[in-house]
Amino acid sequence: MPRGPLMIIGGAEDKLRRPTILKHFVAAAGGENARIAVIPTASSLGPEVVEVYDALFRKLGAADVVAVRPETREDSHDPDLARRLTEATGIFMTGGNQLKLSAIISGTPLADALVTANEAGTVIAGTSAGASIQSSHMVAFGGPGSTPKQRMTQVAAGLGLLQSSVIDQHFDQRNRYGRLLMIVSQSPQLLGIGVDEDTAAVVEVEDGHEIMSVVGKGAVAIFDPSRIVTNAYEAKRSSPLLASGVVLHVLPQGSRFDLSTRTLLPHVPAVDPGEAAEMAEAGRDLRQLARDIAADGVSPTNLRRRIARTTRRKSATTTAPDPDGASA
Amino acid sequence: MPRGPLMIIGGAEDKLRRPTILKHFVAAAGGENARIAVIPTASSLGPEVVEVYDALFRKLGAADVVAVRPETREDSHDPDLARRLTEATGIFMTGGNQLKLSAIISGTPLADALVTANEAGTVIAGTSAGASIQSSHMVAFGGPGSTPKQRMTQVAAGLGLLQSSVIDQHFDQRNRYGRLLMIVSQSPQLLGIGVDEDTAAVVEVEDGHEIMSVVGKGAVAIFDPSRIVTNAYEAKRSSPLLASGVVLHVLPQGSRFDLSTRTLLPHVPAVDPGEAAEMAEAGRDLRQLARDIAADGVSPTNLRRRIARTTRRKSATTTAPDPDGASA
């Protein structure tokens, strides 16, 4: 069995109107055969957070939903909780405080069971705090702002489901370019991954490469600092950092990115339906014309008339361009 | 006479406590010989905006300050106003609404006089609206947000003092990564330049290259879209854009960047004063040791003792690391 997918969700995923991301998760967990374990430990809310996800996942067709809620490191040594992860076909970590989640599960048999389940094929999803904890290096705290400043954020250790990376969330909505740039400036061996709200980075292994695809309403921003020039080792407290040569990829839904080679996979351009209809029509006209010519050997005068007629008909039937399209 | 410098100020420059940027401008305009023309046309304020800059520039040592305030395109044909620009040693454009400034001066003899003055050596500075109008392509409107979205901003024509570029301001403070990324995605021949508040990009021509240096408290962000892959030509209204492979440079005070080759100029690393003092002390000790050895041919035992003594003395006198430094 290949390793299971990771779903790294930027928080505030749509739960009712268009639950694209949660649907994707239930499908990846086996659809009507899905047995989902919810880990709500990051959350400061009570049982209601489990009740919400329980209702949502069942509504989206999952067969079973169980809670796995350690509240102490002692709880995370309970073999019964670990067994629930092992038996699940999908594991979902809620939002909240990623340091709380990490403080309670990291380095325990429960975290080992989660990593082992993923290696055996189980899809792991997490939103907000549950997204950040998936990377090897985890954003712990930090303020907003586009410009990276010394010490504007701190790093702790994550679960390492995604190695050599640091994941940030609510990325557009909370203006977190600066803090992710600060981290990759100080740790240029990491890839920075910033996920917008109601958006997921889905990572799957294909031919030994980690391939990320984007699902949802926003975008995933990737910072590749391989060739960075920085003064992060000497800049004073709170001063802006030099971060020159960072390669930025902003990836909306449908984009595919090879995390192993750090390159965009070929983009399939959209086809304008109006233009496609026009070309199809023109193709039919020309084929008809060719058949006519082959059948009765038209004179040059008749040929000119037919081409003129074809052109007139074409412009009369051309579909108007999509009013929402980029060009007129 | 070489072309004059451009000072592209991101708005909200410090005027009283540490007026680094305004000082830099007065010095570039000739210091005590400076004759400064202030263009407040972008501003919605009355005479007080001129009064403030008049008082500031005189306090910083300028010999003379005159207002050049066209309020209609007709005014911008007044030869007397143009003459004030020609006679100035520095021209300063205030903040406000860059479309208003552009609507009143672009394509008039006044704008020609400004461009000609810069070509003849006059420094041109502008803050906020007065910064944006300096580029060939000018941000006209637009909302905040880190993720570029289709149609989140519009472009109008700027004065073109800086060709092949688009300048944005209040860059960190108003979260304008998204709108500048949208513009360079649609116009990958432009270089995107985002300037933080109380920060200036100073552009001067050296050996035929436009060299930008950074002055002030924040940073200047450069987006180089030379190798961008984008769907900006087909993305639907308000959806996030694909913008993959944009090279980002975040440049704090002291950075120098070649706009012509789009490369960072060599960075001079800061010297830690504690480390420098330790090395100087060690150097003195070792030179003394060498003199002693040369003078009386010490025995191996004495030599070992002296080295041990030197090492002890060195660790006792090592300066503690700077408490504000990056490392402990």
C-alpha cells in the first residue's frame, strides 16, 4: 500500500454551502466505507467541535466517525486511542492551538500511530493548527505583516508528515507573508508553504515524488529559498530582513506542483467555450465546402461566393465571449 | 550632467523624530543651496500640506521652498509653474490620489518640465501617490490581500521616470502583495516594486545601470516575473491567480539592487563588535608570544604554559555578545 495523502487545509473550510474540501477528504477516506477519526485536541472548544465534524462527515457519506481526544500526554499513551487511529481510514485534526496539540501528542505512541497509519495508506487531513503540525518545522506564534522582520515568529517541531517544510495557514486572510519569509530566511533548507482559508494543499506520492495539488477557493503560496541571499543571521531584533532571490509560486485550484523538484507541473490552459464553438463551426463549414468542391468542381466565382456566405454565417452565429472572462 | 536621482518613498515618512528620508532628499537637492519645488496636487488638503513641507525642508537646511500647485490641466500649461520646476534643485510630490495628480499633469508642459529637469540632474522625490506616479505603469485603485486575484486592481499610465516598472507603496502596512503580483502576472515585462512606509527606494544611474538603494525603516520588495507561469489571461473575475516562478527580493536599508540586471549587489556583512574585539586581543597575544619566542628561545614546557595563560586571559576578557544580536 502506498503512503496515504496529506490534506493541508488553511482553516475556515466551507462546511455547509460548498464543502469541496471536506467532500474530497471523505472520498479519499473511502466514501461510504470511510471510518474517520477526529482529533480535536488543538481546539479550546468542548464536545461541540467533534459533534460538528461528526455530523458533517456522516452527512457527506462516511460510515463511521470516532473522536480521539487526548487531553494529556498520559492519554496519548492509551493503546485504545492509538487503536482508533490504526482502524480509521481517514484522520482529521481540527483547528485551535498547534502548540497544545503538539505538547500533548508529539513523541507519544499516539503520534507514532498517526505517522504509521499514514505510511500504511491512511489519508491525514488537518485544518489551521491541524495543518501546521503536519510539517517537520511548525510555526508556533507570530504576528501579521508582509515584510519579514527578525523574531516576528518562532518555530517548534511538527509531526514531520511533510519533511523539510514549514506550513502556515489563514495565509492571505491574516497577512502572513512576512512570518513565513522570516522562517525560510533563517532556515533555507525548508520549503515555505502558505495555505489560504477554504483551500487545501493535497500531497500524494507519485513515482517517488511528493506531488502537491490545490483544491478550494484560495491559493497555496510556496517560498523556495534555495538561492536566497539573507542577513537573517545578523539582523537586529524586529528590523526588516534581507531576503533576496526567493522564488515564489502562487498556486490556485487545479495547480500541481512537484515538491521534490520544486517545480510547477504543466498547466492545462482553459478552453474558451465561445472560441471552441466558433472553431468547430468553421471546421464544419470548411469540410462542407471541401465536399462540395470535390463533388461538382465549382467554378472560381462560385467558390468565392460560398466562402463569403460561410464567413457571414460564422460571424452571425459566433457565441458572445463569457462576460466573466479576462478578455473582451 | 548625469540624470538626477529618484526617491520613491512608501508614504508616512518620519517628519520629526528621525527624518532620515527627508534629510537624504534635502542633501541630494544641494543641502543649504537646495531650492525645492513642492507639488501637492495629489493631496485633498489645502495650503497646510505645503506649509508642513515648507517648514520641514527649511528646518533641514534648504535655502528656498516654492509650491507648484496646478489644480487643472489648464494650470499645467502655465509657463511660470514650469519655470519653477526648471529652476528647482529638487522636486517633491506629496501623497494623496495619484490619479488626480496624473489627470492634472500627465501629458502637459509641466510634466515635460519635470522629466526634463530630472534628465538634467534634478532629484525627484515623491511619497505615496507621488511615488506611484514615477513608474511607467501606475497602480490606480485596488484592495488589500496577499493572494493575487483577478481584477483586484487597475493600472493607468505613470510619468515614466522609471521605465518598465510598477511602483506600489504603504506596501507592508496595507498588505499589497496581492495587487502587485496581479499586475506583474498580467504584465510580465514590468518589474514590481513595493515600498514600505517610512522607507525610500533611491534610484541612481551608475555606468549606465539603474542602481536602487534602500533608505529607511522598512523594506522594498521587488517582484521579478521574468520566468513567470501564469493563467492571468484566462482566470475568472476575482479568482486567485496562478503566479509561479516569480523571484522575490525583500531589501532592507543598506541593500543595493541593480534594476537593469535585476540582481542584488554584493551585501557587506555586519561585523560583530564582540567577536572583532576578541580576535584583535587574540592577535595581540599571539604576536607577543611570537616576539617572546624569537627573543629568548623558550623551552617547549614554557611555551605550553604561555599558551595556556594566553587562552585563560582571552576567555576572561571576551566581550559578551550583543543582546540584540541574532545569535546567543
